[in-house]
Amino acid sequence: AANSNVRQNALHLLLDIFPLEDPDATKEDKDTLLGKQFFLLERLLVDDCPEVRTIAIEGSCRVLHLFWEVIPSPIITKMLTKIIGDMSHDACNEVRLSTLNGIIYLLDNPHSHEVLKVLCPRLGHLMQDNVLTVRVAVADLLLRLNDVRNFQFNKVRVFLNSPLFKKFLYLIDQPPVAQKITKLLIPSYFPSTVPIEEACNRCIRLVKRAPMAGAIFCKYAVLEGASKTHLMELVKVFLSLVLSPDQLDAGQIEGFLVAASFLCDNLACEPCYMN
């Protein structure tokens, strides 16, 4: 149909009744009909209208989530490769956002994990997206991957250790992203499960590696449940390093000072340290 509203309504109808089946048809005819429905979804993923593309992405992910076990694997691979490989580069902000939200939703189906652990790293470029809501969704995706049991977290660690992620860290001045990334990084850079000296050393490494990003990490560590006693010790360690700056450059010194300032400001607001 030439009218995008007609295509949008038709897409909603297709998604509502999916999978359309004829109970009296042969298996071959059923497979043909199913193939036609996926063909339509694939066509609508590249529709000229951004609203149609957005609905097609979210709807396709819902279909895969609900019917994964009965959908032929070549169709699954083709659709996800299209969504992750192409739609994540779409010029429309809402389409890129729908790609991330669709994948987050799809992760609720454990059958999707084997395929997604290969494909998800291809979304890494969205960590530098110029739209805040997209970067927030990337942070949500990383947190979701971190929560998935038996998911190979080394794929997430590829993100965390890449130059791309280092650049992303400089974008976390926006609170919605900053707090989520801090939550993701705390188990690695200020864990409560190791001795306090080791926890402090890990945080020192983060600040040395990316001084201002490390400082922002410290700013939100209190809000994400880091031990207040350990954070008080961290302030002392940071100040000690600054007073003996033989092996620190100017950027690192600034990072430690800003981090200590953030920690002091937040700890001072805690009831146990007031008065």
C-alpha cells in the first residue's frame, strides 16, 4: 500500500494474528504460508516509513521470543542479522532505540542466548550514539547481559576493555547513563567480595586508565550500594596518591581529586555521616 498508515495497520494485524495458519493445510503449505509471513516482516523492516520500521523491529523480536522453537533457524539468523546488522545503523533515532529494546526483550527467551552472544557485540557502535536515550538503552542491554545466567560475559568484557568503551566512558556525564554504567562496573572495579585493599587498587586502576570517567564512577558508587566504609578508605587512598604524585600525570591527579571530591560530597549527605 502507498499509504504508510495502511501498512502500519496491516503490520499490527499481522503481528496480532501471527502465526496465521490453515489447520487443514499440508505441512508443506503451512511452511509456505509461514515463510510468506516472515517475508512480509522482512520487507517491513526496511519500509520507507520510520514508524513502520520501528513497529516491525519490536514485533519481529516479539515473534522470535514467543515462537523461537518452531521457527526455522535460517529464518531466525537472517532476521536477527538484519535487525542487529542493519537496523542498528538506521538514520532514525527511534529505529535504533527499538533495535536495542527488542534485543533486551528477546533475551528473556533462553533459546536466544547462543545466537545473541555472537551478534550482540555488533551493537557496540551504539555506545557512541549522539542520542542519550540510545546510550541509556545500550547501558540497559549491558546490564541485562550481565544478569543472564550462563551467558558468556566475556562478550561484554570485550566492550569494557575496548577503546570504544573508553570513549563511551567520557559520555557518562549524563546521569541516566552514568548510574547504569557504574552499576555494571562495580563488581569489577570496586567489589565488596574482595579485601578492601584489593577493591581500592581496582578503582585506582580505573581512574588511572580513564581519570574523569573513573571520577564519575566514584560519584555514583554510593548510589549503587558500594560499602560506605570502603568508600571512606578509598578517599584516603586517593588523597595519599595525590600527595605523592611521582608516578601520576596531571590528568590522573585531577581525576583522583575530582573522584575524592565526588565521594566526599555524596558521603556527607549520608545520614550516618551527618552532624
